[in-house]
Amino acid sequence: MLNIVIFGAPGSGKGTQSERIVEKYGINHISTGDVLRAEIKAGTELGKTAKGYIDQGQLLPDELIIDILASTLDGLKDSKGVIFDGFPRTIAQADALKKMLAERKQAVTVMLDLEVPEDELMKRLILRGQQSGRADDNEETIRKRLTVYHSQTAPLIDWYKQEGLYTHINGLGELERITEDICKAIDQAYNK
């Protein structure tokens, strides 16, 4: 199976590229935020537990997130693979994901790091805020989100480099060229 982890700061084009990867490779897209909302809406036991944490303003424990992802993955029996978007966010989560996939005789195929310079991210997100009316796309909030993103992902990038799964993708420039670079990286990793 093709299991991809995609990283990218807010505004890096991660969502757009994830859609293209899903379409090209016929894999499923697993966004932790979407999965959590679906579990809560469905009223599952996992969803009820997650809602309890969220309602109290707390982060969900890694074990709960992994259980929810495992449940989602197990529901995709005929899947050719998945792209994990928004997960993992910590080294503990990356390690738990590795173990959860190993229990299913699977592994992460490649970790894609979609990198865009911070000044370009600011331009993209401010424009998105103007076009969509999203209140969180203002300069102060964007700077905070980017600081959090970089502090969370820097250790993960090193972790995936040690695992031999890291691939840097230049996320600046022509959309088609970025997609081509991503597909080359996926094909190369998948055919190892």
C-alpha cells in the first residue's frame, strides 16, 4: 500500500496537492480534523470520548487519535493507500503511526515536506482571508500559526530523515511543476 505523510505550513498548497495525489493514485485522504468531526457527528464511542476532550478545550491524547485513525484505516479495506494530512504532529505520534501501520503489515512510504518561504505564505494566507472572509487569516494570527507549525514540525522532519522517508518539495512556483515533483518523489519511494 501507498501511505504518504504530507507536511506543509498553512498556505503551502498542501490541500490542493493532497487532492491531486488522491486523484492520480486512487488513494484515500485522511485529514485528522475531518475524521474527528465525522466520529463526533456519528456519535461513536471514540467520537464521544474525543468530544469530551474538545469541549473542555483540551488536546486529544495521542492514543485516542491513533485509535481513531486505526478505525478509519480499518474501514478502508480495499484502499490502495492513504495520504495523512495534519498527522503526525509530534514525534510520539509519528512513532505511534509507525507501530499502528506495522500491526497492519504496512509502513509509511514517503514523507513529503512542501516548503514555501514565509513571506510567500503570508501573501497567500492574507489573500485567502480577503477572498474567503476567514477571520483567522490575518497577519498576527498567521504569524502565530507559522511559529507553532515550525516548532512542531522541525523535530518531525529530523525524525523522518532518520527513518529515510523524508523528501523536500519546493512548494514555490508553477502548480503543475510542484505536482510533478511530488509524483516523482512518490514513484521513487514506492518503487524502492
